[in-house]
Amino acid sequence: MISACSTDQWARCVWDPADYPDALAMGLLRRVQREVAARNLPLGMVGLDAAEYGPSALPNLDALVSEHEKAYRRQVLA
């Protein structure tokens, strides 16, 4: 799981390989934490048992991962 998340981060961010920034390390830990938390959720649904408005889907993007990796994102022009 860590390998998959680090590959995903490598595809999205640019940094000097000799100097791995702390912000990217925190972003990687947050990616792994999200994967572990979503592992036991059926179809990515949250709050199946006690949600006030019924079940809700797990969001596609994590705001904390985006915040940590913001300065190192690859700029893609299409």
C-alpha cells in the first residue's frame, strides 16, 4: 500500500530526489491513512449505520493531501 501511494505521489509531484521534503512525507502518510480507512468501506460509502441524512460517498480528493503537495505539483498544460 505504501509503494502504491508513493508511486502515485511520484507521478503527481516533482522534487529533488536527494532532498525529500517533510510536507511530501506528511502527504504520503495521509494518502496511506486514507487507503487504510477506506479499505473496509463497502463501495466507498460512509455512515451506513447512524448518518442523519443516510449514507454518503467517500470524497475523491483529500484536502490535506492537496495542501501538503501543493508546492510540489507538476504543472501540466494540455
